[in-house]
Amino acid sequence: MRNRIERILLVTAVFALVGALAWTPPAAAGNVTFTLYGDNNNGWGFTASTETTPGPALSATVGDNVTLVLRSTDGNTYRWYLDVNNDSTRQGTEPRSPNFGTNAVTWNFTANTVGTFRYRAQSNPAAMWGMFTVSNVTTQPPPGSTPFRLDTSLMIVLGVVLGFVAILVIAGAMSRKKQHEKKA
């Protein structure tokens, strides 16, 4: 009977260990913010004096909340959009800002398609554009993790499970030794 309980506990401990090793915490979406200045003749820039075509490269990770602070420096009204299919025409599913002019507009969207796309001004997509890259979630170790990419709480769980298994092994060996001594 005792060997049966030890086996059940050992199997449970092994399943707990495997489950702990297989568990991966979900990646949290981030928040990224860009301020862009637009000019029909010069393109896009992070400041009013650095506008170029192409505009500055922007990047986010899939699932990120992207906030854009948009402002026109030439007095014209624009709409920023992400040209996912690169046809220079805004499609209904492509993220598009509200109209903005010399007064800044803050607008956000979720980066939900992985790839590298052009962002454009809807009124002048050939002259006002830049590149926007949306990357997959990386498997970089989180801050405070171990070289094996296990966070601290997971290491504690693993330590407890391994300690429990070690106690079971020692208790089983001692029990067998006592049984062997009684027979001898």
C-alpha cells in the first residue's frame, strides 16, 4: 500500500513539474507613442524641422496600442493611414486617423497585422509616406528572469516540486532499507 501511495505522489510531482516547465506567461501588449509632423512638400518628421520623404521608420509589436500625435506644419488638413496592402489607397480595414491640421490630434489604434507597411497621408500618399513595421511577439526573457527564461515565481515553484520529489525519493529509499533489514 505504501509503495502505491509513493508512486501516485511521484507521478503527481512529475506532472506538476512538466506543467510548470510548459507554462509560459502571456505576453502583454505595450503602448507606443509617436509624434509626427506632416508637410505636403517635405513629408513626415518627428519634429517640424526634420520632415522627409520617406518619413521616420516606426515600429510596434503585434497587439501594441499605438498612439499617434499628428500635426500639420503647412496649414493643410491631412489624415494619416497605414497602407497594409501598399496600393496607395486607404481600404476600409486599414487604420486611419481623423482629420488633423495645425492643431495636434491624438489618435490610437491596435497594431494587429505583422509585417512592414507604408504609412501615408490620405490626400498625398505618393509624397507623404514612411515605413511602419509590426513585429511578432518576441521570446526575449522578461526582466528578472533566469538564463533559462524562467521568471522568479516559476523558479520557486520548480524548487518546491523538486524538493518534494527529493523527499519522496529519500523516504522511499529509507522505507526499502527498513524492509530489507526486517527480512534479514
